[in-house]
Amino acid sequence: MPLSPDLPFPKSAGDAIRSKDWNDLVTETQRLDNAKVNRAGDAISGPLTIAGALAVGTTTPGSRLHLVDSNTPAVLRIQSTRAFGQGQLEFWSDPQGSATEWRPAMLQSIDLGGFTGGLAFLTNGSGAANRTGQVEALRLVDGRVGIGVATPAFKVDVGDRIRLRQGAGGTAGLWLYQTTPNEDRAFVGMVSDDAVGFWGSKGIGWGLSMDVTHGSVGVRTSAHPDVGLYVNGTDKTYGLYVYGASSQSLYVNGNAYIAGRARDQKIRSSVATGNQVSTASTGYVDMPNMSLTINAAIGAYFQINVQINGVQATGGTTIGAYFRLLVDGGVQESTRQEFNHNGWELRGVTLSRLLYLAAGSHTIAVQWAVTSGTLTCCWYGDIRQIQVIEQ
């Protein structure tokens, strides 16, 4: 407390200075030296320890450190004397000097050169070995936010997955809003309690909606709410374009209804001719103009149909005629016809087989043979043909 000097005070010429006055002066000087710092326009050398609160610009501090400035914004400046010096604000836990003292988090300035700066948010990581670790979670650079990205190139640049969870309001997701030209907006995430996906309000209300309560997933519009996938491609080359390198770019588990036409690149190959040919061979030989080669892009089932018209055997009675279908040299189908009247028995011969063929080149051929006499087909210019259709 301030010293109250003995009277007379202040002293005048001729007043005695007693020993108590002198002792009080020395005692007060010592107290001021120990209890008060009151220096202006000078620097304090050495460490400064403050047992109470430190207040700057106020006499009523609201915390251990309280800075009040009449300017706005109020500025607290941290600066290093080193070139490319960083500023760092650290947060510590547990008593200072204790065995469990650790640094949970800190803020650190970033100097990227070229007078481009940033702010990094770091935590210690996990475990006792990382009590003072530095694991960066987020940084701000040049007006952009980087999460797991050192130099973000977009307003928000994420270097890993993003997880959206339902909040207290019952929704979760991203709200995309454009004020011009028509206040288009879209919502990515949970639209309501049972619909999750992408929803937009442009036009009549388009979007990708996934109803997790009723199990419906697809793209729909408000004009066609009963359609799982609705694509209007009248002004485009393709209404829906699916491209994939796998064998199944589009897989439908259930019934598919197509009101229009379906086009694909499956193999549809055939060979046909009408010239009359004959054979007297008692062993199998290739039928002229009755072979073709296909190149399957993938392993698939193929329907192979063979039709030979105007077939007749002459030169005796009870003549046996043989026909067989071969795929890559292997017999897949065969039949025998019998002719008993030395002609005048024109017939049609059919061979058919559904086969699975692996990817690659395959040769389909027809062979024939006769037990005796002469076997002829396309007697009056009838057609013989092979049809191969990929299923």
C-alpha cells in the first residue's frame, strides 16, 4: 500500500529529518523496487513473470491475458526475426513440466515463397509417442481450403474421402445453389428421411434419388415419378450412354421393357447361296459355299441355324443322305435322310444348335455324304444357308 509519511509533510526549510523518516524512505524504495514496474519509452530486459492477469489497454481483465485496442480490428502480432519465419500458436494440456504434459493442437503460419502465405491447423496425432506430434488436418492458402492437400487448387480441395452424416435436423449432404440465371439448385446427400442421392430443382424437378425405405434407386423426374430411370434424348445423339471396359457395362437383374428398338453390336452373320451342287462321296466332305468364320468379342452363347432346301438323292432305292454341323472342326449336330424312289422326293434339311463360344475366332461349316448314287441340293435354285446369331 502507498506510504503515509509522518507530519510535518511536506517538509519546509528548517524541519528536522528524523531517523524514522529516513527508514520509511528506504523501506518504500525497496518495496517499489520489488513490487512495481512502471517504465515508459524503455525496454525491459530479461524474463518477465506475471503472477496474476496481464491486461493491455484495460484495467479490468476478463482472462489471464486480455488485450483491448481502440482500433478495429484489434491486432495481436507474432513475428519471427528469421527469414521465412513461421508464427505458431500452441495449445497444451496437463500441468507444465509433468510427465503427462502434451500438446493437443496448434496453429502455424505457412510461408510458400513469393509472398504467398497460409495457415495450417495441426493436431498431435494419437498415442503417447506423439504427444508433441504435428499432423496437419487443414490449411488455408490464397483464399482456398486444402484438406490433405498441400497446395489447394480449388476453393475446397480434398485429398481423401468425404463422409456426410445425418445431423440433428434429419438431413445430410451438400447444397448447391446458383442465384443466376434461374436460381438453379441441387442437393447431394440425404434429401429426406428416406431419400438419399442427388436432387435438383431445375425445370420440372430432375435428379438422382435413392429411396432407402422402399428400395427404389434411380434417376427420376417429378413428371415421371413411377420411372426408375427416365432419359429424354430427343435433342441428343444418345439418351443414355454407358461405356465400360468390363464384359458387363450395364447389368439388369430383373425384367427390362423397351418400348422402342434395341440395337447392339452382337454378331449376326450368315452365308447363303442358291446354286445347285451335288456329291457322290460316301465319306463326309465340305458342302460348297456352306462355311463362315466369326470373331467373338467376348464369351457368349450363339444360335446356329442351318437350312438346306431342294435336297434329293438319285441313282437307286433306299439311299442314305448324311448332313452334319461342325464348329471349329467338332461335330455339334447331325441328321440322316433316306430316299427310296430314285428321285422325286425333294426335301428340306434343318440343323440347329445353341452353343457357348469363347472369345476369339470360330469357324462354322456344313458337311454331307451319301451311301450310294448322287446327293443334290438346291435342285431348283432353292436356298441353302447358315445363320449365326449371338445371344
